Amino acid sequence: MPVERISKGFKDISSSFKVNPLTNDIIAIKNETAISRSIRNLVHTQKGEKFFRPYLGSDITSLLFNNVDTLTASSIKTEIEFLIKNYEPRVNLTQVEVIPDYDSGEFEAIIKYTIIGIDVLPQQLSFALQPTR
């Protein structure tokens, strides 16, 4: 009976497009870093922004211009959950929390997930969502 491999690696290119001086290849990001970057990019992508994939993305950017309250935070949370469950097959989403910060007019997003196929600890990604004018 063949041995089943549990772990597999994930690799993406860096968005900085910097070149490795030794190999002259574009620098790659791997595993946890690649997946967290992918999730962050999904959250910041607007619907219709990607060519040939008009439904990829969310309305989070427009929601950031609504009132900073728990209702808007709930809508943002729903958008993030939908994005990750439908467009990031490398993770199992465990929790999404969106906290309104009334003083600064922004939301803090905390996303907890486990990576499928890699033997690593559960991951947590947190960042601020703020309207840009």
C-alpha cells in the first residue's frame, strides 16, 4: 500500500516583483505567507475588477463608506466569509470577526483559518479596513 503524503506546499509570486539576485527569478512567497496574502487580496478586490472573472470580489470597499456600526460590521463579515469559502480552497475558515472602531472610522478584521494539506498551526490574519478617498 502506497504511503499517502499529508503535506503539500503552496507558492505564489511576490507582488513586489523583486528579483532574486542569485537566480534572476522573481522572488516567491510560500505556504502561510502566500495564503495570507491571497486572502488579503481577495478582501480588497472589488467585483468586476478582475478581467474575465466579473463575480470575483466583494462590495466591502463600498460598505466602508457606510456608518461605522455593528450592522455594517456584520455585512462585511458576511462578505469575507463568502469570499474565503468560495475563492480560497486551500483553507478551512474557522472564524471571522469584524470589529467597528468608532473613533478612527474603520473596521478591524480578524480571520482565523487552518491550512489544508500542510501540518502547521491554525493561522490568524488581522488588518484594518478603512475607506480610501
